[in-house]
Amino acid sequence: MSAKLLDGKPIAAGINEQLKQEIEALKLKYYSAPHLAALQVGADESSAVYVKSQINAAAKLGIEYKLHTLDAKSSQKNIEDYLDKLNNDKSVTGIILQLPIPKNINAKELQLKIAVDKDVEAVNPEDLGRVFAGGYKIAPCTAAATMELIQSTGIDLVGKEAVVVGRSAIVGKPVAMLLLEKNATVTICHTGTQKRGVLAEHVKTAEILVVAAGSPGLIKGEWIKDGAVVIDVGTTMVNGKITGDVEFDEAAKRAAYVTPVPGGLGPLTTAILMRNTTELFKAQNQL
């Protein structure tokens, strides 16, 4: 079997076209447009790729975008104070904290400092609660992009064995809940699964496999079930090259659909980020 590539670019293009028209209409009617503020602490190669994508997308859509940078030696308090400044800036629609950040900084605490009505990544407890309970308006960007790609296959998810590798609050957990919402049978694997030595056993059952572990080559191609849908969220820079969590070449021989890295989720995740920013703008202005 030779897998079909799940390229996020065409789906992203459709979302962006709709957003462009919507933002143009907002400007004409309200003389205002969404403003996305990105905060980056230190420098990271993989993060730089995402930032560049954000800058380009915002410019094309008419969204105001500003990258705020802080030194890698910044303290937790200094970063929190800067987030408070952005929270209190009425011109700012949404705030994104670029990850990863220096290891001495508590990223979770920083994300919780972002005002709920400006949390464009929807990683605060209130938004995540809506994802878990249903009735959400925005969802974490990468998780939402993952679901867009899966649904683009046209495969009926009801009862399907879905395995999510990774349990982060911004990808693994929300993806699991979004799959559950579609009545898939969901298993979450994590470091404990790997430590017990049963990761391969679970992966081999997956009809839908989402890998968001941040560990290059973690999932061996020989583990992939024939005909599976494989979404590789991993984007780790290895020797100057962005590398995924799945052994792509071998996985592509078995899967029905597989995402390339880079190029699979990246463009779509950026489009979802812009869509979330626009949704926050409308909510803040009661539109």
C-alpha cells in the first residue's frame, strides 16, 4: 500500500479565503481588524518556522500582527508582567506564547496568565472545559487542525480505533476529546505507556493514529496498521531539518493516509490560529 499524503495546504487555503473575505467585511463595517500579539522568549529554530508562517498569513489576511521578543534570560516574573501588559492593551485581540521557551521557565503558568478572552490558542481551563464538554467556539490550534485533516479523508470515525500518542494540554488531550466527540474509540498513550513497553502494542491497533510526542522517530513504520490514517504532529529540528515523530518512509508503505513533515499540519495550524483570532475579535466586539 502506498499512502496518500495529507497536505494541509489546500484546506488552509479554503479557510484563509473565507477569512480574508470576512476580515475585509469587518474593516469596511467597523473600521477595525483583529490584532494578534505573539510573545517569543529566546530563540528556537522550529518556533522560528511557525512565527514566519504566522507573519505571512496575517499579512495576506489583513490581520495586524506584532512579534514581541524577550531575552532568553528573562525571569518568570518579567515574562508574566509583559503578558499582563498585552492583556491590558485594548488594541490586542489575541495573544500567543511561542513554544518552546527556556527550560527554567514554567510555560503552563505563563499560558494561564493570558486573559481568557485573548487566549487565541484556547489552552486556558475555561476553553479546554468547553472542548471537553462540547459547545466550544475555538479549540487549540493544532488539535483543531488535526481534526480538519482527519475529516478531510471522508472516513467515518464512529467506532474507529483511535490512538493518540502524547497527552499535552494543547494537542494530545484536546485531540482525544475531539475524536471522542465524533464517537471514535480513543486510547491515549504517553511516557508511562512507553516505560511499560506496550507503546507498539497500542499503536498497532490504531485505525486513526495521532502522534504528538515531540520525539523524532518514536513511532516505527512497522508498527503502523495497514490502511491507517497517520497524523504526525511532531516538528523537532534535527541537524537543521524539521523531523516528525513517525518513521515516514516505512509508515507510508502501510498507511492509507499520512502527513508529511513539514507541510502536513503546519499551514493548517496557522490558518486555524488566524481563524481563532478572528473569532475572538467578533466575541470581544459582540459581533
